[in-house]
Amino acid sequence: MNMKPMDLQELEKRFQEKIDKEIKIEPNDWMPDEYRKTLIRQISQHAHSEIVGMLPEGNWITRAPNLRRKAVLLAKVQDEAGHGLYLYSSVETLGADREATIDDLHSGKAKYSSIFNYPAVTWADIGTIGWLVDGAAIMNQVALCRCSYGPYARGMVKICKEESFHQRQGFESLVTLCNGTPTQKAMAQDAMNRFWWPSLMMFGPSDDESPNSAQSMKWKIKRFSNDELRQSFVDATVPQAEILGLTIPDPNLKWNEETGHYDFSPINWDEFWQVVKGNGPCNKERIEARTKAKEEGMWVREAAMAYAEKRALKKTA
Ligand code: FAQ
């Protein structure tokens, strides 16, 4: 039996009609609580991913092999910070408190992308992160430019332009390594071996294990399912690996004439859930780094607040 009052039912009906007509939902529009909650969850996780994602690469800024690579890497890491900030602003438009959202990351309550719990141990990892991780991120995020929530969709347009540069710089860096000495090529292959499967995991659990997908697709927050995007990523990336002369670490990877896609081996979902639950190689280190950054930057925030208060007092006086 449906116990909802008529006006709520009517509001929900009109809301879905708007979505079906591709009209964007804006912050002051009426929206179901669950739609708001889903967006706060997804966008804040996305923001945390961008910020935590700065750590593995930031670690290599001082060790980039030349000035050009260093400038590019510095620009990329700064872009990720910018993405995090747009996304936190977008979360605020939904009425969420920014500080509370960030505290949820530090307390371990909030999730962020599993991929950033793997270490970047060699310079080839930096090219590989650009190529595979940013490549996977774009595959997912281009679709988010058409998300039904206006502020998120518009933020994603700029983010995708920058992610596209990130992917290209990663690929270009790997072209250099793969055409370099045998040791450099082996380093690129080793990075590929370690990052391939975690990159496929970025798209989330398979469709039949994804509790949020059905409703998010109906609300047009998500436009494609996790498996559809993962397949598109594999299909797009295999020819790129061939250009680089790198072997994808999957003996079952092969072109399927019937489906028009590449077949690939099952994903190790135990590993994925272990990493998501906090037991990946770098989870502890990542949260410690973010908490330390917050503590060390506290004096700046306190000084800014004190200055703002002083100015406000002066004005009233
Ligand atoms: N890691 O029901 P679903 C980047 C969670 S940005 C950890 O399928 P949904 C840029 C999921 O939250 C990368 N947790 O969930 C960059 C849910 O948990 P909950 C981040 C994951 O939301 C590059 C549960 O599993 N991109 O890389 C993951 O419908 C280089 C069940 O899953 C985004 O955040 C995972 N991989 O679909 C930066 C894009 N996958 O909340 C620096 C926006 C799933 O119910 C360097 N997000 N979970 O407790 C999305 O598109 C979606 O949220 C999905 C997951 C597709 C990630």
C-alpha cells in the first residue's frame, strides 16, 4: 500500500518528468531526499578521490626526470586539487557541510576511489597513472557531463578537459619510456602489470552487485552502467597498449567477433572490497597524510577567520 501523501507523489512525478525531458535539476529546485543523498554521497566520494589522488603523484614531483616532466606533473597535481575544490563546492550546493564532509574522509567513514590506495613506486607509474587511471576516470566522467544535476554536470565539463590532458601526458611519457632502453621498457611493463586490474576496478562492482546503479540510472545521475563503462575502457585501451608495445596482464584478453568487444578475465572482487574497506596497500598512509595536512593548515584557517571577524567588527563599529 502506498502511504505517501498526494502532494509528495505529485512532486516526485514532476521531478521524474523533468529528468526524462533532460531538464537539469538546480540547487533550489525540489528534489527527493534520496536523490540529494545519492548526489552528496557520489560527489563527495568523487571530491575525496581527486584530493587523495594527488598523493601518489605528488610524491614524484621532486624526482621527475627533467624540468619539462616536472612542470607537467606539477600542473596535473594542481589540476586535481582544483577538481576536488569544484566538487566540494558542488556538494555544498546540496546543503552538505563541507568541513563535515572532509571530516568523514579523515575518520574513515567516507569512501574514495580504490585506485589511490596503490603506491606509485617508479617513474613509469606516473605515466601509467596518467594513461590508465585518468583514462578510466575520463571514460566515467564524460558521461557525468550529462548528469541530471546541473552544478555537477557543469563542473564535469571543465574537469574532463583537464583529465584529457592528463591522459595524453601519461601516454606521451610512456611512449618515451617504451622507445627507450630495455630497462625503461621493462619498467613501463611492470607498471602496466600492477595498474591494469586496479584500473578496471575503478568502475565499481559488476552491475549485478551494484546496489546504487538502477536508481542512479533512472535519475540520470549515471548514464551508463559500471560494466558498460569498464568494457568501453578495455576496448579503447587495448589498441593503445599495442601502440606502446606493452602486454596487458590477462591471458584471456581477446577480441570477440560476435560481441564486437574484447573479452577479459574475471576481476578479483575480493581484492577490490579489501581495498575499499581500508585494507589496501596504502589506505592508512593516505588518510594519515590528509589528516596531517588538515592539522598543519589549521593555523592558516584560524588566522583567516580571525581576520574576517576583525574586519566585520570594524565595519559594524
Ligand atoms: N572505489 O553501487 P555502486 C580520478 C563503492 S577520480 C571505492 O556501483 P555507484 C581522477 C560505491 O561508492 C576517480 N569505492 O556505486 C584522478 C558504493 O559504496 P556506498 C573517482 C567504490 O556510486 C586521476 C559501493 O561501492 N571517480 O580518478 C568504487 O553507483 C588521477 C557500491 O557501488 C568518481 O568518483 C571504487 N572504485 O557507482 C585524480 C566518479 N566503486 O557509497 C588523481 C564519480 C564503487 O554505497 C589522479 N563516481 N565503490 O557505500 C561514480 O561514477 C560512481 O560513484 C562509481 C560507483 C561508478 C564510482
